[in-house]
Amino acid sequence: MTFRLGYQVVSFTYPGGAPSIRDTLLEQAREAEVGGFDAVMVMDHFLQLDSHGALDEPMLECYTTLGVLAAATSRVRLSALVTGNTYRNPALLAKTVTTLDVLSGGRAVLGLGAGWFREEHEAFGFEFGTVTDRFQRLEEALSIITPMLAGERPTVEGVWYGARDALNEPRLGRVPVLLGGSGEQKTFRLAARFADHLNLICPYDVIDHKVRVLAQRCEEAGRDPATLATSFLVSAVPVEAARDVARVRADLTPYMQEFALVGTPEHIAGRVAEEVLGRGVGGVVVNLPTTGHVRGTVRAVAEALLPVLGATGGGGDVA
């Protein structure tokens, strides 16, 4: 099992500006760990997503950030949700995440996806290509990365990437691989072949369909579906009382107005229990785009979610 309850940091727009980012981020990660989350994750983006704010809002580089979080925590898994495959050479990515695993004491997960954010590719000079191109690149990258994570030394001469007897040491063990998305033909097939965990991103009313199709893809690949862990990505905006929901929702981005769970932590947990876990998904990743930096919010959400997951909290105080 990779994790069942993850906390994803998606915003670095905090009161106090850039000088406050480090301390505010570390406080969230420590609060997540103490509160009972078993993974802390960050996006792999260079610009903010318009679903969560404005493109010119602050955004940190993913793997530098995860390295700092490794030093600030002791228990939680650490991952990108998810690494953009188009941004990194696959052999170097395998080395990067393995280094994170060694220095964090075996807590790294490699979250990986095909890449989708055109504006970001164009701004930073990365080739975007077609959807077909990006998924071909992802499959080819996985043929290099997964053997390296297992201690093998792959030699691959592909259309997009190459590696020759690629050594990846030191290692503590095989770093788990997580793929993110909901594509039934491409993402699900790759997850069935290569991944330990799939994080679903889709409307709530199609979750049960996606779970069935994913099981079918596993069976087509000769794999027991029970061996592929699943989670669902939830954007949430907790409020203190139900009467605050309409007022808070009105200030959100259009995406968040449509898709975010807005309510008390207990209400959010109830929705997750019924609409996610009740439809066959094994876990949940929560992001709090507007409130994650508010002290106590991350822990309150964890405490509400843990009972519906049948888990217990981490305990202790935030250092």
C-alpha cells in the first residue's frame, strides 16, 4: 500500500508573500503528518493553474520542494501529483526520485503523468506535441524508469528517449509508481502495466464506471485489480458552519465553484465516504487551495476523514 489519505499542496499564495512561503509550507506539511495524513504531495507545475488562481501566482519547483519537505517530516510519503513526464529525462527522473527516497528514509513515491498544460510548455520551452505524442513518450519513459527503480540497468533505444546500461544506485528498495488521470484507453492501460497506484481525476458521477473499466484493464493485462491501489483527487474548501457555504463558494474560481466540496470538515468527509469510497476507490488525496495555509485547517480535515477511512490519526503536536 502506498497511501490512503494524501494532502496535496496546490497554492503558495500566502499572507506575507515570498518570505512567508517556506515557514507556511512546512507548517502545513507538519500539521498533515501529525494530523494523520500518510502522504504529502505537491504539483509539478511552473505556473499556477487557473482552476486554483491566476497564472502569475507563486509556484515552486516540485523536486526541490519535496527535498525540503523530506527534511521537515519523518513519517509521511512524499510525491508529486504528478510529475510532468515531458519536463524531465526519464533516467534522470528515476535518479531524482530514488535520491529523494534514500534521503527521506524510504518515503518517496514517483507520481507521473503525460503532461497537459500547454501554456506552461510554451513558456518554458518544452515540446508539447499531440496527446498521442505525449502518451507515447510516457510509455517509453516508463520502460526506462520502472526497471531503474527496481535496481535493473535498462538499455533502451526509443523514438523519444534512450538509456544505456543505466545504473541507479544507491537505493533502499523499489520506489512505488503512481499514475494520475482518468483516460480509459491510455492512462488505465499504462497503470495496469506499470503502476502501483492510480489517482483518479474525474467527475464524481462517473467514479463507479471508471473503477469498473480500470479493473477490466488490469484483467486484460493479466493483473489482479486488487494489486493496484486507487485514490481520488478532491479539492475542498472547509467552512466553520453550513451557513457560510454560499458566501464562500461565490468567491471561488469557476472551476472550484463547480467541482470543490464546500462545507464543514464533517460534511466533506461524508461526501467522500458516500461518493468516493462508497464507489470502490481505496483512498483520497485532498487539496485545500484557499485555506490550506490557515493554521489548524489541515488537521481538522484529517480528523474528519480518518474515521471514514477506518484509520487513526498520527497524534502529537506540530513542532
